[in-house]
Amino acid sequence: HELPLEIIQQIFGYLSPLDFNAARHSCRTWMRASLDVNIIKVMLIRGGWSNDTKTTCAATESQAWPYSRYLSRQCALMAGWTGNGFDHTAAIAEASNIDLTELSNGYDVSNGEQYGGLLYSISNCGDFVLIARDTLVEVYGLWAGTLLLVNRLVCPRRVLCMSMDASSGCHAVALLLEGRMGQVCELHHDSDDEGCPAVHAYESEAFNTVHVQSDCHTIRLRGNVDMRCHPQSQNCPNTSCRRIAIIDRGVSTFYRHLCSEDDPPRSIAQDPQHKCVAFGCSASIELHWKDALSGQSLSRWFPLTAPSDYLSFLPPRPRLESNKRLRLISSTAHPGDRPTIRRKFFPSQPTSGFYCGDYDSGSTARHACDHYHAMPLSDGLHVLFVDSREDMLVFGCDAPVGGPTKLLRKVFLIPPKQDSVPLLFTAAVDLEHGARIVAVYGETIMLYSIASDIIVDSQKEQENISAAQTAVFAHNRTRDHWSNWW
């Protein structure tokens, strides 16, 4: 016997989004009862995904089915998802892999000597991956879920740190080299190569017919592509055409004698507009740029209260500031990561000295630092960082001026094990569907998802606070405030 749809829909009203999505997959009747726009909208509001559906499903005639698919995808990314009780397939599948054994020379066990390992960095725009070993840097592009080698750079000295941001359309790599040297190399594809262009994606063919052979029956489906759901179905073969454009004639800018001999640079950041480069050390930040009128190289020095192990330019905040305004965020490394960072700069020396000597020991010094390893998100308002007291990954933002902390704690991301500290973490550039955060804890990779409603509400709150602070600052300025800076 089948229950009336009204009773089933009333039962749905008492469930959470995850339980609702699992219950409606129990049979056909419950699935049909769940395809009600009002019920699905309630579940999207409960899950914090209502703002995302305004742009995702606004152009469709029937909103029930697009809403239903979007709800299923969001539930599959939740921690309590068990495959709806039927399908045990993982929600995340491997898209591609790349073998880097030829690039890495690793650890020679025979003589006990440890060589320089690989350095990894992701561009701030999220479109490129930088991999370096010694003086060689390889630039990989992220296209259609695969990694393609697009450029290879050869540097005069060993690479210590890398930075790249192609969000403005300009492609350049900023490198921190051994011996207090910096290099900014512009990327250009070699047009002299014969044959196919320098960069190739997987060759794909659209298909509109599916053939199915079952015993003695042959089934042929035509016109199966729904352009409203997916613009183009692709059949990607296992083989790909890879061409490398070697950069040996690119325009490079070198910076020498950075910081000081007693305090060499340890971090680098590049302006998204590629107008200036920042170098961080234990006591200061050194900013270099070229004057637009005279073309003269200029620099400026900013003191710091904590070592600059991580340095980043913050994206401009929408509706608050233009691209001409630059904002920097500097942070120190977690105490557990400092020996590893030190080995990157001095692979042949013991772990004592330099990095370990730049910090005071004891719990007092740990709690004196507000946060560790800050990484800005693409909206220019939010920041990922490690809390100094809880040792947990935190999703936060700038604190109001005069507050007890420099960064506000909004969402604490629970680690897989207690007292686990993230080694690496990053966030997706696109925040339209919420914040997708990946963190590495030892050998465990965690995927965190923060709902889009939380992101939107937090952005509005930060914009109001920033606008109020800007208005107060402008009101308190005198006419000659610029001349009274001392």
C-alpha cells in the first residue's frame, strides 16, 4: 500500500537535509513526493544553500529537478553522507595524476645524504601549479580536471619560494632564489614551434548517440544530450598531446641584495597587477616596484613584529576599494612546521639556528602570536589560518580596529584526529557555491565545505564594518593630514 503524497511530504518536513535526501531515495513513490519545489527550498534553506540556487537554477523552466540535483550534490559533500544507503561509491573521484619521479631526486639511502626535495605552489588565481627542484621550475595548467605542462623555467640559483597570480590576465612567476636574490619571469609561449600549439587540452568529441548491447537486444538512444543540463558531453580518450614551451628568451627582472645578510628573505608575494613584488624576512617586509613615469626601481621597508614565513597580497574588496590599492598579510609558521621550512633554506645544516633561533620557546611565546599561516581567500574579505591556541584550521576575517585579536574566528574546521595540525591547506577560488577547503593532516586529506549562505552573510557583515571604519577614518582626517605623518 502506498501512503498519500501529503503524508510523505509532512514526514519530510521533520527531517534534516541529509536525512531527507537519504529517505527520498528509498523508493520511487518517495522520490516523486520529494520533487516539490517548496519542500526542496526549505531543505536548501536549512542546509545554508539558498543563495547559491538563485543563480544556479534561475534560468530553468521547472525548478524542482535542478533544485533536487543541487541538493543531492551538496549532501554528498557533507561529512555524514553514507551513499543514501545504496551506493557506496565515493563522492570524490580521481580526475588525473602526474608522475614526478624524474623531477625529484629524493633521498639517497645508500650514503645517507638528503637532497633538496620538490617545492609546490598554487597560483592565487587557481589556474596553475608550480613545481620546482633546485634551479628548475615547471608550470602546469589546470584545465578540464587535468594537469598539463605549459612552461619550464631555468633559474640562475636554487629556488626557495614561488608566487604566481594570473587573475589580471598577465602571466608572470615571482621566484625567491638562494643568495638573497629574486626573479620575476614573464611567460610567453614559443610561437616558433612547428605543429600543434604549445598547450593542448585533451582532444574530445561530442556524442549524441548511445549504443547498448544486452544479450540479443540492441538499444540505440539518440538525442540524449540536454543542453540545459550540460552544454556538451565529452568523450575524453586516455591519450593526450603534451607540448612544452621552454622559456629561455622571456623577459626577467632580477632583485639582488634583498633584506640583509643577518636576516635574509624567506617569503615572496606578487601583486595581482604585476606592478610590485614583496619579500618578507623575520623583521620586515621589503616592497619593490618601478615608477610609472621615470621607470626607476623603487623600494620601501616595513617593520614587523613576527617573522614573515607566509606573505600574500589580498585581493581588492568588492565595492570598497579599487585595484590600485594594495593590501598585504604576513604571518609566521606553526612551531611544528619551522624545522621543515628551515631545511628548505638550509638542507645541509642541522635544524638548530636561524629559524629555530628566531622564535622564543615556551607556551608564552606560542600564545603571544595571534595566528599562524594566514592565507587570504579570493573575495578579499576572508582568511584561512591556524589558531595559535586551539591549533585548529579557522575560517575567519579581519577584526575591527582596536579589538583583542587581529583576525576574527568564524568557523572552526574539525580535524580528523584530536590535536592534529594541518600541514597544508588551500581554498577554491570560486566562492559562488560556498567555500571548498582542502587540508592535509599527515597522510589524511580533508575536504571542508562552508555553505554559501554563511559566506554571503559574512561578506555583507564585513562590508558594512569596513565601510563604517572608512567613513570614521575619513571624518577624523584634517586637511593637511598627509604632512603630519611623523
